[in-house]
Amino acid sequence: MNRNKLTKLLISNLSNVIVHDVLEKAIDKPEIASVYSKEMKNSFSIAKAYREKINPLDKVFSLVDATSLREKIIQNVKAELNLRISKGYLNIDLSLVEVLVDKYLKELRVV
């Protein structure tokens, strides 16, 4: 797979992690929160595998690549969460998005 395809897959999986993290924090039912948690763990492990294929783990991404990834992920996550809000989901805190994006990008050693 080429780098562009791997990057798109990384963005989509990491976006999924963040969407489910925000949804998990918004829900008050433990049985539903556990489903979100499982989805987060699964998507994060997939994102980690793609990240390893894009760039060696001991090296961070270039500033341009990291900034681009961050912006695309934020855009994807906010679009998905706004869609969920329009469907009637409650307690979704959009202010968490950028904080969580930064957290997960650091965990993956992108930045």
C-alpha cells in the first residue's frame, strides 16, 4: 500500500477512536459505554498498525504532515459528531475534540 492510502486509513481509524471517546463520555449507560470503549480499542490498534507502516516508530512525523493529519482528523470528527447531534444524540462536548486529537497523536508518536 502506498503512503497516501495508509495515511487515509490512519486518519479514518483515529477519527473513529476520537468519535467513540467523545460518545463514551457523553453516555450515561454503562452497557453502551462499554461498546464504545471496545470500538475505541479496536480502532486504535488498527491506527497504530497503519502508523507503524507510514513512518518508523522512533521518528515523529514532519511538522507539515502532523499538522495536516491533525486538521483532517478534527474535521472528520466534528463532521461525524455534528451528524450524531442532528440525529438526536445528547451531551456531546465538541470542545473535547482538539484535546483528544492531540492526546492520541502524541500516543502514536505522530507529534
